[in-house]
Amino acid sequence: MRRPLSAFLIVSAVLAAGTAGLVLGRSSNPLPGRLDSALATAAKQRPDRSEATEPVIYYRDPDGLPAYSLTAKKTSTGKDYLAVRSSEDVSFEEKPPEVAAAKGGERGRIRYYRNPMGLPDVSPIPKKDSMGMDYLPVYEGEQDDDSSVKVSAGKLQKMGVQTEVAERRRLNTVVRAPGTVQEDERRKAVVSLRFEGFIDSVENVTTGSHVHKGQRLMRIYGPSLSSAAAEYLSALNARPDAGIGNQALKGARRRLENLDAPEKFIADIERTREIPAYVSWPAPQDGEIVERLAVNGMRAAPGDVLFRIADHAVVWVLADISERDLSMVEVGQKASVRLRAYPDRIFTGNVTLIYPHLMAETRTGRIRIELANPDELLRPDMYADVELTTGVEAPVVAVSSSAVIDSGDRQIVLLDKGEGRFEPRAVKLGRRGDGRVEIREGLAENDKVVTSANFLIDAESNLKAALKGFSDGAQP
């Protein structure tokens, strides 16, 4: 490709020279002084044709016409064609590229010329693009390091490139997860009977009412309970000489206890020596009545749930943590809970349990956070936003998250090597937090990396690689 192009240029030059010679030769006007002197000087310097030993490569018209021949011949007027020897012809070999000097010394030999608009186009000789812009020279030694790219100071300023130094610091990672408020399973109770009974009346308590431990909920009559009470009373009233010992008395009392008779009911029998007709049934704990099934006059079988009571002084927040964040959660960590009902308040608790099973549908793990609820602002089934602050005690090498170019299968940073040179460096990432990311491999402390406009430098690096591929492919 190069030799046909060079030959074409040479032939064109010779034709142009011949035409100009013909015009000058036929003109009767004298030659300009400068041209006349130049021709005279050239004639003196030209060696005698008889003394020339170089081979003849072709013959040209003696009158300067664009006529050539590979063998000796004459013109129509009888003049001999002039022999053109190898020392007189334009060389077909490419001239070595120019060597450009720069401040402080030589820049080196020009390797090739690249497109000024950044297109993947190179040329071994100077040329212009379609818009008339000169191709830019690329010198030897200017970009010998294949792993780096050099950007001019002006381009860096236009890009707005900023750098920072990799430092060792403690990273705090915030894990965020949705959650819901739930009742503490240990603070729930039901009210039921261990014998068949009849509800004479229910106190003025309804669903949602707050009750205290020992507060009367209803009044009950139970034949089995009354029979056991009569037996206990008989044991209490028996004379010492009747043959009823302490063992029988303990057995009668144990029967009342097995029927879950209230302590106040047993104490009243011992104090009054009478059997009450009805039993006042108390609340087993403090809390809110979340369900009431007891009604006046109903018959209650053993085990029937008559009331459900839940204590909301302490509640749970169940949060669903993403599978990838489970390794950063530990029992005992502090958690901040923000309820959507109270966005201006933050409730603080501790992680008390990490559930052992993963939820296959959502690929999340569930954790439990206990929160004190003295004002009972936290109600079951409220939505909550949970934040867990995790971190490591030992400082790690970290850079800004914007310094990392993540292509999905690999992560790189641009290392600033000074004087406008940048090197792409593959890294392995670790924890993230506070807008920074841990660098486990690839960087050392005090390395300077690019934090802004790094994608433009990366594009320049990719362009350099493309140009290198073109230039390598163009070498003979």
C-alpha cells in the first residue's frame, strides 16, 4: 500500500516538474535571477554523467516533457532521452520520521500520527483529517508504558479531574432494612378454666382495656371447684382426734391448686371457714385485653379461651436483612428504629436474636430487636425502618466510592503517577460505609487515585489501547 502511493506521488511530481520545464523552455523571457543562479549551482554540483556509476533506472524526455522510457530512445526531433540514475531520483524508501525537540531535551522519534479527534485512525506520515486538522504526532517514549495513559494539563483542567490519597480509617457501614412491630411472645397470656364452669358476670373490661395483675375480670360458679373447696374446709375444721392428719389437709389444698383456684379464694376459705358461692377470677398479668370471648351467663368448658392479654411494655421489631448483609449483623448490636407514624423520633434497641432460617421467597434473614415501650407508642404491626451501624475496629485502606469504576466483572481505580500520567489498577473491594469503600487488594496507603472525571481518563486509556492495536497492525 505504501509503495504504490509513493510511486504515484513521485510520478506526479515528475510530471509537474516536466510541465514547468517545458513552459519555461519554450518561453522567450529570461529566467528569474534566483532560479537561474539555483540551476547554475545545481549544475556545478551534479557529477559528470560519464563519471556516474549508479545504475540507470529510467529515461526522461530531454525537453522536460512528461515522457519517460525504461530503455534508451530518441525524440521525434532526434534528441536522446536523458538517463536518470538512482542517485538523481526521488527515493522510494520512506524517510525516517522527524525527531522533535522539547523543553529539556529530545522527545524522541515520531512513531506515528494519530487522529486529532480521537478516532481510531493512525498514519505513518503527516496528514490532515477531513476538516483540515493536522494529525498529532506520537513520539517514542511518550507512552511506552502500556499500562498507563498520559493526559495533557489543559485537558485535565477541562475535565475537572480531582484526586485524593488512600488513607487508613475505620469504616462504619449502615445496614438498612424494613421491619414491623410485634408483641413480645413472653408477655402474652390467656384466661381459661381447668374445670367446667358458668360465668355469672363479666366486669366492665373490653378489648383494648388495660388491666393490672389481680384485677377482677369475671365472677364464676363451678361445681367441681365448690366440691374441692368443701373438702378442704372439712379438713380444716376436723378435730385433731378425728384421724385427719396434715397429709389429708395438704391433699385437699393441692386439689384446689390443681383446679387453678385463685390464691385469694383459698385464703378466704381459711379465713372465714366458709365456701363462697362464686369465685372472682383475676387477671394473670398487666397488659391490654386484645381479645374478649367471655359473656354473661355463658358456659365455659375446660380450656376455653375467655380472654387474651398482652403486655406492651416491651415489644419486638422484626426486620428482614438482605442475605448479603447478614454477615455484618451480630447479636448485641445497637439498632435505630424509626417508625413511619413518628418520623421525628428514633427508638434505640439491641439485636437479641438472628433467626436461624432464611426466607426463601425474599432471600432475607430475620432479626429481632427489643425495644422498651413505656409510653406504649409502639403498637403491633406498625411499619418501621431499621438501621444497624456496623464496622470494624481495625482501620483499613479506603477511598471514596466515586474513585472505583465498576464494570460488574471487575473493579478498577485510576492511579495518579504524576505529570499527567494515570495507570488503571484492578482492585478488590471490601466493606462500604460513609461514602467510602475498603480496598483489600490493589492499592497501598498514600497512593493517589482519581475521584472525579475518572471515566473520561478511562475512555482515554481505552482509546490509547485501540490506537496501539492499529499502530502495531500497521507495522510492516
